[in-house]
Amino acid sequence: MSDVRPQSEDTTLAAEQQQFAVWRAMTPAQKFAAFLELQQTAIALSEAGIRRRYPMASDREVFLRRIAQTLPREDMVRWYGWDPDEERE
């Protein structure tokens, strides 16, 4: 029995090894492009959730609420002049 296991319980070792091979074959530019695409997808999903919870929010409010998910309240108030705890319509 091998001590080698995949990093995730829902992934087979063969699938993980294949994924690592794909990543090793990628150029740094390809890896960066994949990162940017993943980042844009994460932003889109986050903003979709915000729009669902706040259907009347402006684009600016959606942006601020997304940023507020990662910054402390004090920083949001200081840097953006926006308090995520204030009630809005």
C-alpha cells in the first residue's frame, strides 16, 4: 500500500497527477492567464451573490460590498468613505 495520497479526498491520485502534469507543461504566461481567468470568475460569482441579496444596489455599491468582504470595516470607512454596516435601500 502506497503512502502517496491526493491532496483532496474527492480526487483520485491519477487525476491529481494528470492535473499536475498539465500545470508543469504550462508556461508562466499561461499560468498567469489561468489565474486571471479564475480571479475574474470569482469576482463575477461574488458580485452575482451580492446582486441577489441587494437587487437595488448600484454598480458602485456592489463593488464596495465585494471589497468589504475582504477588508475590515474600519478600512472600508477610512479608504472608501463607506460603512458596510449602514442600512441602504
